[in-house]
Amino acid sequence: MVRKALTLAVAIAATLTLATGCSSDDSGDTGAQAPTDVPSSAPTAAPSVSESPSATPTTPAPTVTATPAPKKLKIGTKGDDVLAVQQRLISLGYWINKADGKFGSTTQQAVFALQKAAGIGRDGTVGPKTQKALDAGIRPTAKSKAGSGYLVEISLKKQLLMLVKDGQVVTTLNTSTGSNENYEYEGQTYLADTPTGHFKVGRQIDGTRHGPLGDLWRPKYFNGGIAVHGSPSIPPYAASHGCARLSNAAMNWIWATDKIPLKTKVWVYA
């Protein structure tokens, strides 16, 4: 009986072991891990649009307004700006027929003279550089000294004709002297130069002199056939056959005011 009871107990224990599937090696486990459907190496799905971080709004670039270039005053311009320029030129001794707010040929001649005195571009218009010269009060300096009396100075380098009294420039005019180029006349070659030196006005013609090389308006001769005279063309550079050209309007003013009478001293220098 005892043997039968022991045999029955062993049989029951074996049956329990087969039923649970456990062994002494698994006694420390708390339970089997559940299988996963996604392998560990699978890529992570991209977030939906709604999950993306909100985009930073773009700030529009500020609108840049270009500063317009300063307006140049030139022939044909009218207004208060022109009047102010004319008045300033006159106050500095540059000759203009009248200050009337109209940029005409005599105003252009005065601007040429200022630009020559300042050593800047000679375009006959009033831009920033010319306005700066006006504001600075640029004017030429005489070579004659105090006590020299009244005379005409002609600077070949600057192409300026100046009326000077006791070493002080009274009036400045744009002039065009000899071009220093050769020219042909009656089969002969001549140099278009204006000789330097000290001279005096020896004769004059109150009218047009129909010369062999062209017309001279109201000339005042100071060196043989070389004269200060009026012309319709006075560029801002040396261009004559040897005379000192002035505008016809300037020559009329010189005659009307007797600015260059006979025997007036004329000093021409490089």
C-alpha cells in the first residue's frame, strides 16, 4: 500500500510539470515577452503636416527709395535757384548781363569762368562741384600787386580775362585765346598763339572788323593784330587764332561802361 501511494504521488508530480512547461532554469522569469510586429530597424514614419513645427513668417524687405540725383542748372533752366546762382556769381565778380532767374548764355559764360578758377570740369552747368565752388567763394587771384593801377590781366593757363585794380580782381570773364595750333593762310603756315608780355590798347573799332580770318566784334587791339573782341563762339578752352575772345554781350558792356579805354595796360601771362 505504501509503495502504491508513493508511485501515485510521483505520477501526479510528473503530470503537473508537463502541464506548466516550467523547469528549474526558468524559475527566475516573471513571464515571456510579447512578440512585436515592427522590427527594431524599421524607419520611423514622417510626422503628418499637422505635426510639423509652425513656419516662421517671412518679414518683407523694407522698400528702399532711391534718392534722386541733384538737378543740374543749365541753359534753359529758370527759377529761384538760377537767380540765387546768378546773384552769387555777380557778388564774386563774375560778369553776367543781368540776374533775372533765366539761365542764358551770359550765365553759362560766368559759370565757365568760375569752373576755370576752381580748376574743375568746364561743362557750363551748375552741379554739386560747381555749387561747392560757389559756396566757397572761389575767385581768381591777380598777378599784379597793389599800386599797379588799373589793367587787364589775361591768364592763358586758366583762360580767364580779368579787370584788375591795384592787385584786386574787379571783374572776371570767360575768354578763349590762341589754340597754339598751326593754321594756313594764303599758302603760309602760322601758329595760333597769344604772345605773353605787357602791352597797351593802341586802337579800337566800334563795330565789326571783317578780318582775313573772320569777323571781330568791336575789337580793342593791344598787340599788333591781336585784340580783345566779341565773338558768337567762346568755348571754355583755347580756340582762337591769337585774339582774346569775349561774348558779344560782354564786349558791348565793356564799350558801354568804358572798361578798356585806349592806353589800358594789358598783361598776358601763361
